[in-house]
Amino acid sequence: MNRRFGTNLLAFLFGGIALIVGLKGYTVALLGSLLVLLAMGVAWLWNHFVFAKLTLERTLSQSHTYFGRPVTMQLAITNRKVLPLFGLKVRFSVSTGLSWTPAKAVEPSEAGYDIFQEVFHLNWYERRSRVYEINPTRRGRFRLEQGSLAYSDPFGFFSNKKHQVLAENQLIVFPKIVPLGGISSLDTYLFGSRAGSGWIFVDPLNRVGTRPYASTDSARMINWKATARHIETQVNVEKPSFDQEVCIVLDQPPHLPWWTASVSNHLEIAIMTVASLVQSYSEAGYKVKLVTNLVSQTHGTSPLPNNSSRGRAQCRQQLTNLALLQSFSLEPIAQVLPRMFHQMGHKTAVVLVTTASGPLDSTLVKLARRLSQRSKVAIIRVLEGAESLPREVGPADKRLAEWHIEGGVPWNDVDHLELS
């Protein structure tokens, strides 16, 4: 028996009782029956106008964030009528992988989604807001669905529900970025040794963004407006007087069992490595391109977008691309790279980051040697027990420069990466 049928039955019952006792002259019973009918009428009106002049707002402090940085969500509800509301339920679905404070607001539900539910009590013409802290536990895109409002009158006679009461929000969490040791050897191989101070390598009239201040920076480079905006000392990043481009290739061989814990962990460390390289090269003023055979949540197997050419905007775009990558690939990287040749400059430095556990695919090796004829090619391999692996041996003209990164540590425990 649903609530509406029970309420209608109760109304007919008390209406019949009121008619019978009224005809027989039982005044007390008549007044009691009329009082119940009056309460039901008030409850119906209460429930009918409950969502009138009621607004609900959900805002995130930011739509993009770095892994490890909390985001705040504010939920505000405003009642602009005389009718008070008691026990108004707000409910919406959120993607899994978010840690909430307070935790009692979210309960696990179906695969891939949790349920956020909160109860508000509002007087007439009152606005209430609550703030929740969100801590992402992984990279990716997290969706906050449109949600619904549910209400039941204080007497329990009627209930009402309204769907799609919120604008859909999404939160993009960038991959974890950690200090990358040994990058100087990689940079020296790719771009050569740095010249001494006093040489003109940047164009002071062409600023491409800002970055946090380092102890070696000149005070004349401080950007005070950006410093006030970020509440952290920022210095200008100037475009190099000659263009340098880096193409970072992320490879996950399709035959690997991507659903296993070890392969998934190696991939996350590889993505962390690429993210750290993207940030480092963007701050240095290089133009960075990203190529991968991994499937993107929004772009599928199509080339990843690269709308920004330098600085902070470029770094944000590439980190967003990395955040949206899924854990599996559909085709070998050796089939993807030839389609990108026309987008690479003649002197583009290429950094290949791969999770291949055994010997590299022969087709990929041939392709890398072909690329090395026109530009520098470096290979970074994420392997378990990488420190104990011997270096590749062979003739100097046929050997590819290779670096190793330890992949045996859980990615969320890694606070430093070392190129060996």
C-alpha cells in the first residue's frame, strides 16, 4: 500500500465519520474528525507549495586541482516564503574516489558512484549553507550529478520529490607531481649543456606565464600582481630566444594485463613521471606535445588537444589530458607515432616513457632509431627492480639512451622519482 492510497483512504474514512457523527449529533466526534481533515488539508497545501521560491546552489572552490590538494564544496539552500521546511533532503550521486569531510554525508552505492545525502531544516525566509572538504584519492574526472530534493510533511500524510535541482559539476584532478631526480642528465642529453650566465637565451619582452620563485631567481623577475593573486611569490617566465620543442610519448603495451595491480601501479608511476616532465619543461619555456596510445575518457583514441603553446596554460592543458587517460590501450605505440610525424619539428626532442616489462618491441626500436636520425630520443622505462637492471650494451651508433624508474613502490606512497 503506497502513501497516496493510504492518505486518500484515511481522508474518505474521516470524511465518512464526520458525516455520520454530524447527522447523529455527536459534536465532539464531529470536531475531532473535522480537525483531522483540516490537518490533512494543511499538510496537502504544505506539500504542494514546498518547492515554491526555494533555490539550491552547489559550488566548488575550483574545477581543476592537483592531486593532494583539497577542494571545498558549498551547498546553499534559500527559502523565500512564509512556509517553514523541516526535514528537506538533498540527494545526488558523486563519482567514487573522493574522500569527504564530514564522511557521514556520503554513503557507498552502486559501482562507480557514491550517494551524497544531507538534511536541511529551514525557517521562513532563511538561507543556510554548509561547506564540505573533498580530498581526491586518485587522478581523473569526478562528476557531481544533478540530484533531487525530497520532502515529507510533518504529519506524514504526503511526500513530494523534485529532480534535476542542481547544475552538474565536474572536478578534474591532475596526476600526482613529485620531484624528479636525475633530470639534469636527461636534459643534458636532449638539449646539451647550459651556457654560463650572461648569455641571452630568453626574450624579456615575450612573457609566457609565471612560476613559483626560486632562490636563484633575480628579484627583478618577480611579478607582484601574480604574487598577490597566488599568495605566493611568482616570477615571470620568458620565452626562449629560440624555439625548443619536446614531444613526450607515453606508452602502455596493449598486451599487458592492465587490470592487475602491478601493471596499474606501473602506469600510474609512468603518468606521474610524464606529469612531472610536463611541469618542468613548461616552466622552462619549452613547447610540450603529448602523444600516447592510452584511451582518453573524452577523446578516445584521437590525438590529445594541445591548444596552448607555452607556459602555465600549456601545463594545465597537458595535465588535464593526463588526468583523463584510462588504464588501457588498444593499439601499439609504434602505430600511433607515425601519424604524429608531421606535427613534430625537425629538431623536436622525443622522450618515450614506457611500462613495457620485457624487451622493447622491435618495431618500436626501429622507429625510435629512425627518429634519432633527426633529433635526440630518450627512453624512460618504469620497471620493478629497475636499479638492478644492467644498461643496454652495443655499438654507440645503434644504442638508444635509456633511463630507468623504480616501479615497485605503490604510486600513492611515492614522494620522489629518480632517473637512474
